[in-house]
Amino acid sequence: MTTATTDPTPPLISLTWTDQETGHQGHLVIDRLVRGVSSGGLRMRSGCTLEEVTGLARGMTMKEALHYDPQARYIPLGGAKGGIDCDPRDPAAYGVLVRYLRAVRPYIEHFWTTGEDLGLTQDLVDRAAAEAGLVSSVQAVYPLLDDEEAARRRLADAFAIDVDGIGLDELVGGCGVAESVLTALDRAGVAHRETRVAVQGLGTMGGATARFLARAGLRVVAAADIKGTIANPAGLDVEALLAARDSHGTVDRAALRAEDRELPADAWLTTDAEVLVPAAVSYAIDTTNQAGITARWIVEAANMPVVPEAEALLAARGITVLPDVVVNSGTNAWWWWTLFGDIGADADEAFAHTRRSMRTLVDRTLARAESERTTPRAAAHALAADRLPVVAERFGSFR
């Protein structure tokens, strides 16, 4: 069964699908179309709700607008998001994914470009999309390309790049998150070396973020996965942990060193660290557990990991939250920079472009927050609000 609404106020389209074989539900929300197309990943997690997907879709609209550069080939799209209420470890999960994609196939063919998100890898999305009869999970954008064949080849070549055992597509998002951290440290005059970091999640985003921060000289002192928190005040061996992950980002504890400690799952929150990076699930930091946080910065690598009420309490204690709409926007932007031809299929070029773009965006966000005496999230929303009318006037926007 599928139900949908097309109210002209946000969101533009809100759709819920029920899998007849398992009873699992999937959601699709298109917040806005620009040039007739929207962009946003597909997540799979137990408990995923329509409300959650709606918030994520609105966030994607802002991420797209924040990366608007009138000199670039990449022109922002509208925002959208998909979500499936199913544990990705469930043996039935792949079948649910295929049937969901088959059900929303007309949207992917014409309006919604999507890719990996929480609980799903791009390889899995691509395989399921092919089984569902789709050409590609981003085929809706093809009519906007000057040279579709060259663009598709360039993106495929970029996805084939491996950097020290990890795919480039997995690394660019973490590169952007790490650059967000480094920009915040630089603005505060805090040295990179030995700044302590705790990361929740060692999947695609969290793992890449941990690698880039460790290589920048920061000390990753805690990392949490579904089994609990791994901690070491002297610093974790990030490369060893990444090599010992399974496809869901869970670390094989046999890879731990004698001095590494295993702690409860939520111990990463109260670790002695200057920076916390929630890179796993939404709503990870609430009004209760925020009280134990002593870090100076929380950098949202995951989508919506800090609930609004908790963020207000954190701000009152002088703890800065760098918002997801800025911090984790690098992955989405990298897809389009590559596909539209702003960068080539080259790791060094991708990392350099990501670092420049993210540093500019974070710096602009923090500067506005300081000048307007507001939070970085409010500043980012204001920046996006400034750009949305410009994008709509130049390229057309339907909401």
C-alpha cells in the first residue's frame, strides 16, 4: 500500500510504503524540486519514521543551497530523503530494499537522486537498484548534464578509486567532517596536535573522519560501535580499528591492544575529549545524556544527532554544536562536483576541493554565528535562506 500527499507547503511530496511480504514500512519525502530534480540519500534503520525522513529532506534542501557557487558547473538540486524502517542486519533487509526501490522507481527515474546513507552502502544500493529495474540511483539528474556519457564515466572512475584500502566515495565525507573540526580549532586558536576526539560510529562517515583527524595529529581517544565504546586515553590505533570493521562498521575486538579498554556504548559521550563526533544515528544526544558532556565542540557527522532541546542546554553551557547541514554536506557535494565536471576522478583533487569548500562554509557559518550572537545552526539556516531565493529565481524551484 502506498499513500502520498502533494501539498504546496513543505514537504512537496510525502510518501509511505508498506512491504506486503514483511510489513516493514519505507518513506520518501521530497522537500523541494530545483530544475525538476531533488537529491538525498536512502537510509535503513529499525525505527525510522516519516517525521525523521521529513527533517532529513529539509536538511538536504539547505545542504544543496549552502554549496551554491555561481561560478561552478554544479547547480544545486532540491532536497529529498528516503528511509526504511528495518534493521539492515535482518536477513530480509535486502529484499525489503529491492521492493522499496521498485515501489518508488518512478520517483527515482524522474525526480529523486539518491545513494547510500545510514545502514546502507553504495554498492548495496546500486545492486538493489539494478534488481529493481533502475538504470542508476541518480538517473533523474542525467537530463541536466552537458555530456551524460562523459559524466557517468567520470563518476564511475571516481567510485573505483581506492585510497589506502578505503574507497574514495567513503572518504570524502569524512574529509569534510575533519576539515570542519580543524576549521573550528583554527578559529579558536587551538593546536591540532593532541586535541582529543571521541567518535560515535566507525562506519563510512565516522571511520573516514577518524582517519583524517588522526592523520592531522589529533588523538582519537574513544570510538563507539554497536558493541560498545573502545577507549584509550593515549590514543587508539585508528588504522587497525578500520581494518577490523565489518560491513556495518562493527570492530572485531580481537584487534584491540592490551591497553585499549571496552566500555559501555554511551561512554563516548563522557570521555575526556575536546571534540565529540556523533557519526552514527539520529537523536543520539538528548536532554538527559547531554548533562555528562564536557567537550567544547560537538561536530554532527550524522544527520540530526543532537535533539533541539539538548542543543539549547549545551549552548547555555558554552558547548558549540557544528550542525549536520554544514558538517556532513561534503559527500553529497562531491557526487555533483564530480558528475558535473567541477573536479575529475582524482583523490587528491577531490580532497583538496572538499577541504577548500568545507573550510569556507564552516568559517562563514561560525563568523555569522559570532556576529549575530546566535548558534552555528541558526547561522547555517540563515545562510541557506539567503541563497534559496537566488537559486529559485535563477533555476526554478517548486515547493
